[in-house]
Amino acid sequence: MPAMLETPQGRRIAYHRTEGAGPGVVFLGGFKSDMGGTKAVHLEAWAQAQGRAFLRFDYSGHGESSGAFTEGAIGDWAEDAAEATTRLTDGPQVLVGSSMGGWISLLMARRLGHKVAGLVTIAAAPDFTEDSMWAGFSEAQKAELASTGQVALPSDYGEPYIITKRLIEEGRSQLVLRDPLPLPVPVRMLQGTADADVELSVALRLLEHAEGDDIRLTLVKGADHRFSGPAELALIEQAVAQVLAALG
């Protein structure tokens, strides 16, 4: 059973925490995914074997946390991440963000200052509500969103995604690729070339846009968005280890 964290906004966040050495590692999951996913659980086992502090949690409306998915937006989930990272960890942390979690890790770097000691992103999807969803909507979908407040998008991962008007509109206040994005910490970005959800151009745009002295992007030929095969999981381990080593 997960432990629960009550946020100031009244949301109940489910989490699993491993005690260990710092800097700790915090896993930030993707859109409509949860902390029971392959990458989160694998990284937890890796951290435990290393004696490293580790935290994984579910955003509100995800997994075992409170709330409905359709009630949430990027800012809410960023609040959840900030609360979990601030209140459930000691000292500086390395954030590992998958897909939407990559966007949220960038928001955390901006919001939490020295609490964020390094970043590892996996198929990071910054600004996807605007640049992927809204930009990809047909006029009919935009009209449906305006009139009914939501639109259904097909998903390769199960039931259709219900995209709400609030998700799109609130997302505009969380964009990170329109303004300077200083990342004065070690950053390792991983991206598969066969990713059907996050185009390679997104990773290249983020690499070009971010400002910092230790930012590297690794492209993996043939890897898809899940990035969960044995070779990909090993690359995630290596990236986290590199960031920790850079921190001394």
C-alpha cells in the first residue's frame, strides 16, 4: 500500500519512498501513466541496490492518488510534484521525468531552485498541450472543445484520452519553450528515433532552447515512446549515474 500526502490544495498524493543516500532520485511519470510503470519500478530497484534515496508518486487524477484525471491540468500536476519533492525528500534531488514528466521536471527546475540538482528526461514532452494537441486539432475538434469543453483523442495505450478545455488553456500558463530556460545543473536527455508520440524535433528544440554548460541529448535508433526495453532501462540507469557522478 502506498503512503499518502495531503497537499495544501486538498489533493491526496499516493507515493512510495525509499530511504537512502543523497542526492536522492525522484521519478516524474507521464500523462495518464502511474508510478507502477516499468521505468519507475525499475529505477526504484536500481536505487535500492545503490543505497540511494528514491521517490515515486502519482499525480492527482493518476494511479492511486485522489481526483479524476479529467479534472487535472499541467499546473495541478506540477503543484503535486513540487509538494512531493519538497516535503518527501531531504536535500538536493535528481529528477527523472518521462514524457509529460520531462515537462514537469523543467517546471521544477524553474520553481524549486537548488532543490533540483540534476535532470534526466526520457522522451520529454514540454509544451505538448499547445504544440502537439492544440496545434494538431482540426477546426471541428477545436469547435467541439469550445462547445462541450472536451474532445476525445484515440490512444495506443487503451481508452481514448479525454482532453479538456481547461487542460489546453491552463497549459498555456506552464509553457517552457517560449521564455529563457536556464538549466545550471547536469542534464541528460534520452529520446528514441521511433517515438510516435514525441517527435525527434521536440528533443532537438529543447536541446537548442535550454541554457546550461552540461546538457547532453542521447538519441536511440529504433526506440519508441515507452523506452522500457532492457537496453533502454540500462541507458536510463547510466544517465542517472552520470548526473550523480557529475554532482560529486
